[in-house]
Amino acid sequence: MTESVDRALDHDELPIKDFEFIISYIMSDAVAKMLRSVKNVPLFGKFSKQKLFQQFSFIYDVICNFLEAHEHVCALMRENYSD
């Protein structure tokens, strides 16, 4: 997420808090619980399942990209700053 990078660059004196920033995009546990409770209710079920699938897909993508980006940065740091 470019907003996370922009925020880190704008506040370079502070520790990086990417994950805290990213977590703000994820739906709350209360909303997820409510969607799960109506997933078998006619009319609400289809919408609920779609929203849950979208949210879980989003979380998966964010976590994978977050980890891959940090692994890439660590590798670059080792290449450039190791003795």
C-alpha cells in the first residue's frame, strides 16, 4: 500500500507501523461476526458470503504482499550493508 510508504517517509523519525496502518483497512470482528451469523438467511446470505469472501481475499493479498515486500527489503539490506 503506497499510503503506508508515504506515511513512513513523511514521518521518518518515528518507527515504521505498516501493519497497524494496514489493519485499519480490515473489517472489525463485530462486522465479520454479524456477516457470518446471516450467511444462511435468504436475501442476506448471498451478500454476506460475498462480503466475507472479499474480505478474506483482501486480507490474504495484504498479508502476502506485506511479507514479500519486507523479505525483499531485508534481502536488499543484507546485500548492501553486510560486511
